[in-house]
Amino acid sequence: MTRASVQRRLEALIRENRFTIAVVFPVVGAVTLVASAEGLLPPLLSYNPLLILFGTLVMRSPLVVALLPEIDRRALALLGVLTAYTYAIELVGVRTGWPYGTFEYGIRLGPMVGGEVPLALPLFFVPLVLNATLLTLLALGERAARVVPRILAAIVAVLAIDLVLDPAAVAIGFWAYVPPGDYYGVPASNYRGWLLSGTVAVVLVDLAFDREAVLERVRTCEFALDDLVSFLVLWGTINALYGQWLAVGVAGLFCFVLLRTDRYDLEMVRTALPGNRDRR
């Protein structure tokens, strides 16, 4: 089997299961995580790390498959640097409280490096930066050719993503800040930390890929941003269930931007539903 044939099979698999991946999995995930936080599940299912990792991998799959053709040696090397940086700054954060503020993990998100940081941390963090970058390229259009606007917009998108993620993660007990902050338990120091880590991550991702090739890929691959959709469904739902409406509003802004890119509309949703693809 050639790389091209494998790519075609993976793309067909994603297309046939778009609705399940981008909607069903995050809705089930949100309900399961909230039920875990509220003590409504038996111990075997509550915060089950295998289920969390499996669900995350499934929801990440459209992004991974979409970007596979654009991954070369340079991209692999820089993504490797980003992975190492992700572990390093998280370990520093857990041990010293810098740059995010003092926090601690409330549950084990799978195997932990040194008992302190999830081994799967890059799986949780790096795709957020990739999603922010892809959305920025698509939303900016021709303005994405300019380095400064492109980088700044992607950094803003990363920070906005965390405005959705962190309050929901705190609400369900993934981690906690000491003392709790004013934004649904999240302190301002966390966002100063994300400004630093997000800037480094965005620059590395920008250097890793050919901008024109990635932009063309996200324009032609209809599911390239489905991971961002599943992220918004998952964490937006959790925020809504806990009445954290500012975070829900930020998720809504992302939905508005996605709609403005003309990638998602009612017809797309209809054709993505199970059983409807053969009727196109």
C-alpha cells in the first residue's frame, strides 16, 4: 500500500463518520465527564483514562488525517520541538507555579510523566494550536500572507480557545488553581502563561508548515476543522451545563467565525448525517 492509498482510505473513513466524530463523540464525552464530576457514574467508568484518551484520539482524527499530506521532515522536527516544549513548560508550571499560576491536576489523564504531567499532554495541547492556525489562515484569506497579522491572530485564537477550555476543565475537576481565579476559578495568571506558551507554539507551527500548501489543504479538505467543531461541542456543552455563559459566548464566537468561512452550513450538516452521504 502506498502513502497515497492509505491517505485515501483514511479520508474516506473520516468522511463516512463525520457526524459521529464531530458531534456524537463530544456530546457523549461532555455528558460522561459531567456525570463523573457529579459522582453519577460507577468507579470503573468515572474519569476512565482509557475512555478519555480514546475519545480524544477519535475527535483528533480529522485534523491528523487532514494534515498528513503536509507533514515532511521539517514539520516532524519542529512538531517534535513543540512536543518537548509542551512537556517542559508544563512540568515547570506544576512544580513552580510559573507561568500559569499554582495549579494541580485533580485526576490522572492517563499515564503521568514523573507522576506530575499527563504523557498524552501533546495530544491535548498541540491540536489546539493547529486548529487556531488553520482557522486563522482560512479566516484571514489574503491577509494571511503577512507574517505579523497571521501570528497575532493565531495567538489570539489560542487564548480564546483556552477561555473555553480552562473554566470547563476546572468545573469537572481536571485541574484546580490555588487560589481560584475570578474567571470561573481560573486566574488571570493562567492567560499570561498561555500568552507565552501560545506564542512559542504558534511560531513553531508557523515555521513547520508551508503556509500556501496548508491553506490550500484546509480549503479543499472539508473536514480539516472538524476537530475544532468537536472541541467547541465538548467544552461548550460542559460550560453550558455549569452555567458558565461567558465561556459559552466565546465558543459561540468561534462558531460564528466558522460559519463565516463558508465551511459549515445546514447542507453540510445534512450530508454529514449517517446514511445521507450516498444520497448526495
